Amino acid sequence: MSKSMKRFGVTFGLVGMFVLGACGADEATNSTETVQSMEPVEAELNVPATADKDEAVTLAVRVTQEAEAVDDADEIKFEVWKNGAKEESEMIKASLTEDGVYEAEATFAEEAVYTVQVHVTARSMHTMPTTNVTVGHPETAAEAEAEEDHHHHAGADIVLDQTQAVVNEAQPFTVNVEIEHEALTGADVQLEVFKDGADKHDWVKLDETADGNYTGEHTFPETGTYNVQVHVTKGHDIHEHIMETVEVK
């Protein structure tokens, strides 16, 4: 083989290496760009504390992740019910109105204390904070709220047995859910894990391993007392939760 041919072969090989390297860099860049943040999606309700009977009221929620507006939520719905009558709740779909802000309109037919709960599904996460609206002049708002507490878990039995964990070790969790003494299957069950006063809440989605049994695990980064709120949803009819505490040593 002539020297010129050898030089050509070396040059062609180097060019090929550069091209492959560039392609690899592009693929790495594209891969990095598609990584989804694991930080929790936050939902800040903006709902008036009082309203008049039959008055049109704007319900708003601001959705963010890492302090950035979330404009690509999969679904935002407001659930509204008169305290003590959750089985008659109404679902209202919200629409994006500006950066990260979703709004819907509601009217309240009776003078009573109502609960407004927003259901935010975005970026494979789910959160559903609540607030109260006092409509008109109900006889005693305290009695209405007490009645809601009495009925909130009527017919629902949610059990989280784990109350202790070891720091930096994966802690398994099992939740048993029954409705009217029958196992609840096909539900969406998630744990919301946080310390009092903390801005960051961790969400753990549980998998159904047997009828009415949902399991998953979470690693606690430091010692102390954690709140673990169990959220159970299924369709438009079942939206329940309980709060437990876990001691991490």
C-alpha cells in the first residue's frame, strides 16, 4: 500500500472517530434533557374564605415544581362538597389561565361550610390540598366542621401499621384499605411524607400486591418524627386520607 493511501486511511479513521464522538455527545445531551425532576409538584390554593349563597366564586391553584410554573399538568380538578355530605361532592375541571395558574368557577347553593379540594395530577405526581369556604351565615361553622370530621371516613378503613424506621435504610410500608368491610381494589394509594414545618414533601406511590393491600418503601434521610399521610383515591367517588406519625432513629 502506498504512503498516500495509508495517510488517507488514517485521516478517514480520525474523521470517523470525531463523527461518532459528536453523535455520542448529542445523544448524551438529549438523554440529559429528557430526565424528569424528582422534586415534588407543589399546589398553592387561592380560594376565598367566605362567599355568598349562589355567588359565582373563582377557585384558583398555582402549580409549581422547584419554584418554576407547571403549565403542562395532566389534569386539574376542584372537588367541592358541603361539610358532612361528601358523597354529594361536585367535580369541576380547571383550565390554565396564566403561568402555572389553573382556575374554575363554582357557586354554593346553601349557607354552610364547604370543603374545596384540588386534585392536581402533573409530571407523574399527585397532590390534593384542601381548604374551607364559609357560605353566608351558617348557624355555627364549628358544628358543620365537626359533622364533616364525623363523616369523613364513614365506611372507609385505612390502616398503616408501620410506626418506626431506621435512618438511611429503606423502610417497607403496607397499607390495607377496606370500604364497608370489603377490600378496596384498583385504588391509587400514595404516601405523603414530611416533617412539621418542612416545605418539602416526599410522595411514595404504592403498588397493589393483594386485594386491598398496597406496598412500597421510603428511605428517611434523617432522624426525628415524620408525618405520613395516606391518600386513597378511586374514580370520582372515593377520596380518603389518614395521618400517622413515624419515629425515625
